[in-house]
Amino acid sequence: MITFGNQTQHTPSMATINNILIPTDFSETATLAVAHGAKMAQLFNAKIFLLHSVETTLYTAGIGEPVMMPDIQDIYKEATEQLNKASEALKTEYAVAITPIIANGRPAAAIASAVKENNIDIIIMGTHGASGFEELFMGSNAHKVVTIAPCPVITVRLNTKTIGFANIILPIGNYLHSRQKVNNAIELAKVYGSTVHLLGLLDTKDKEDESKFDIKIETVENALKHANINYTKKIIHASNPAVEAMKFSEEINGDLILIMTEHESDLTGMFLGAAAKQIVNHSKIPVMSIRPEETMIDTFSPDGGTGTL
């Protein structure tokens, strides 16, 4: 069972992706995220909402400093022109539907509003953009977007320029809800023609636990076989599964790694804190973060909170 957008139904398919939100600050990393989003829009016949946020608080003067303040209307005009130009170029190059959105305020708040107002199914964004978007993926704002967003979030870094997901990393650990992302992997693999690389991350050497884990891996294999997905399998003992998953993704030239945003806290014991920032900010391939089904939420607040259960 998968949850997309701000819907609360229990069994939507990834094939129902209709609306893709791509925040942009026009940086090189954001441009890469746009390319990923355009490819997905083509494959799913989806619509792109291209969002740019103008943070006017950046243009405040220090006390006692006679600084010439830029005209806010001029800033909006220039940003709107740049966003419309980018939208038209994207529409021409990829032949996809584009809706530009110009917003005022901090990027996280702008994303929150756009998700709610446009029934967004997935967010695709760069993790190390300039200006406000660089700040967005530093400190606590990283997990606010990735863990509170009521839809999957794909974060993209500039390390790899490959567009598309030919090799999907599916880490499965010995923790609750790890298998929920299997359906996401299957649906992506179907649409992108991907190979799924099943990585079993075992953090114990207890024989009984190993036997139970083997059964879990076997059920995932059966799901992949039933869906006619090409896959590979590897099981390793890992004291730090997060690090091992990223290492494995490099070894097999992976294009996307799937993670759960909350219940995989067992990755290092603090996934919502430092480990979340580590895997989102330091994975050399895009990361798809998925909320566990039980914590489906109807609201997405950049100021904190987890919404309604």
C-alpha cells in the first residue's frame, strides 16, 4: 500500500502520478532535478508544477546601515520572467505540461502550500541549490521536507548526471515497514524498465533472526518475480546499514535508492537527525524518501508537527 499526494486512500498505484512538483532556484542542481522531473512526466504523462520562491526577507538591511534596498516588484518581475522562460524551454524540449508557480517566502513554506493546493503526487528537487534552497537542505529543514511531505520526495545531487533510473537500489533491513517501499520500486521499475537491486542489510548474527530475515527477503523476491521485474540480490551484515547501502549503490552504478523516512531510524538509530541529512545530502545518486503508511498525514507544515494520523 502506497500513499501519494495529500490523499488518504490506502491502495493507490504509482501509475496514478499526475502532478509533479519541482522547486527551482535556477541553479545547476535544480536544473538536474528538472530534467529528472521532465523524464518522469513524459513516462507517466504527468503535469509539472515548476516552483520558484522569492524570499524577500533576504533583502533587509542591518541596523544603522544605509543600504539601498532593491524594489520588491522588480525582484518579482525578474523572477517571474526567468521562471516563465524556463517553463517554456522545458515545455518545448520535453513536450510536457508545465504550470509555473511564483511564491513569496521561505522555500519550505512555498513547497508546503504548493503540495496542498495542487494535489502533488511527488516532489523532485535538488539538495544543494543556491540561496534559499541551499539552506533548505541544511540543518533541521532537511527532515522537515523529506519526512513531513505527504508524498514521496526524490532528492537529487549534482554528482551524477544520468537521467532516468535503470538501476534501483532497494535496501531491506530487519526493521518495521522496510518492505513498504517494495511496491514503489516495482512500479518505478515497470515504467523505467529498471533492474531492482535487492540489498538485504542484516544487523545481527543471531541464527534465529537470520532465518526470519531470509523469509522476509524471500517474500520481496517473490513480489519482484510476480511483477516480472529484473532483479539481483545481495545480503550483507552491516553495523551501519546507511553507509553500506550508499557504498553498494556506488559499486553497482545505481541510479536511485529508496528509503522510508521514519521507521528506518534503525539505520543508525537517529535517521530523522544526522543520518537523514547524511543519506539525503551525501548519497551520490538520487534518493526517494517515502513516508510509512501508518503515518499518512493530511497536512504538511514546514514549521514542524506530523499532521493528523
